[in-house]
Amino acid sequence: MASQANNSFDSHTYAYLGPIGTFTEMALAQVPEAKGEEWLPVAHVQEAIDHVISGRAFRAIIPVENSTDGGVTATLDALAATDNIHIYGEYLVPVTFNLVAKPGVGLAEIKTVSTHPVAYAQTRKWLFEKLPHHTYVPASSTAAAAAALLDENAVADAAIAAPSITGHYQLETLAEDIGVHKHAETRFLQIGLEATEDNEHAAPPRTGHDKTSVIVELPDDHPGALLEILQQFASRGINLTRIESRPVGDRLGRYRFNLDAEGHIDDPEMAAALAGLSQLSANVVFLGSYPKA
């Protein structure tokens, strides 16, 4: 697909972390507007954002946090480093891992297992109980591990992937729900360019069941600096649902905070809180207000 100017979008394209069969694709399936449109798998978060910035994609779906490992640092850092990106929605996907293999391969034949390192960490207990002598082969994603089983020169006998993977590849499920955390979830964001008069993006309206995301950089290191930021919300009765720090990167001791708060920027209390943040820090990034998942 040809690149387009920044203010001209292909409304038929939604980029997502691929390949097909990933949990990110499962999140994209929850977006009503994306049904029947073109889904474009990409290799990493920055590529998804670049597609939106360049106009090759109208929106992108990217992971931002999960219940077992916390924030996705690649996403947090990319959002902080990119101007004009806006959040338009969030989606929760249950993280369930299955063991899959080519048809005809039984559990007793499995010697080598491939998957993403995070998935392996979540399923290692089960694997050592059922396949104590297995060898692990890391993969770039759970879906890539599963797809590689069908290669002529496959190095693994089985893969750990999302339950939906058998809908994409000729594989069979050998074991279901083998992860340690049975109620694990990953949260995904739908991102696009910031709404302006020159593009077709429209900021999500207030629903009364909303969330607002901002990035705030500590202006300097002094006692109570973080407390001053948090009080902008607490003093107005606004609940923070996530607080996560990331280094600014220019030197040690400098941090930015990714904050999610309940409410919409059109709520008077939220608007006042964001105005207060701007008085405390010169670097406040409003990422958007959107309906809660």
C-alpha cells in the first residue's frame, strides 16, 4: 500500500502487532469499526505508530500493560517520544496459553517447545511437570512460534500460543490453559493521530464511564515532587488506576510518569487537574480520554 500524506488516511487499514494469531489481533477483533476493514500485521510497536504517523494506517492496536508483568515498556516509551498520537479506546484480552502441534503429533513425542519468552515464563511450571526434559526455543511471538511448526525445517515439535491460533494454522491443541495465572489479562490501546480540523479523527465523547491518560515529567527532583502531581487528582476526588514511571533517558534520576485516571477531560474536575499538572510541569502529554473497557 502506498504511503500517504500525514493528513490523508486510509480508513480501511488498522495496524496491529502480528503475525496473525497474536493476542493483539484478538484485541483488534473487539473494535467494531475495524470489522470488514484491512488488518495490517507489523513487527513491533514503533512500526505500528509509524504507520499511523505516515498515514499508511488509520489506527493501530498496541499492548500497553498486562496483569502479570506490568507495563509494556516499548509502548510507554514510544508514546512518550511521539507527538500528536491520541488514544481512542482500550480493550482487555484474557491471556490463555495452549500447547499446539502439527496433526498426528502426541504429547509423548514433544522434545522441543517454542514460544515467546513471556509466554514461556507463564507456562514453565506446567511444562516441567508434563515435559520435564523438553528444550526451549525462544520466538518473537507466540503466533510466530506456532507458524514455524509448519516449516519444513522446523526446530520445535510444539508451540505455546493463544487458543485462537488453530483457527489460522493447521495445528492441533495438545493441552489447554497451561499458564500459571488463570485470570491473566492484557490491556490494549487503539491509537490514531490527534483530532484536528484537517483530519477525520474525532475525539471520543464523554460517556460517564471514561478513562484519561497523561504522561507527566517531573520538573526537578525535590521532596514531595511526585506528591504534588498526585494531589492534583486526589484533591479533586479523581481515582488513579495506573501510575508507572519510566526514565526520561538523558541522565540518571530523571523520570516521567504514565498516569491513567477515571474520568473524561470534559469533566470539570479532570480539566482542572490537567490544568494543575501544566502549572507543575512544562512537559505534560495528554494522550486522550476514551471509554473504559
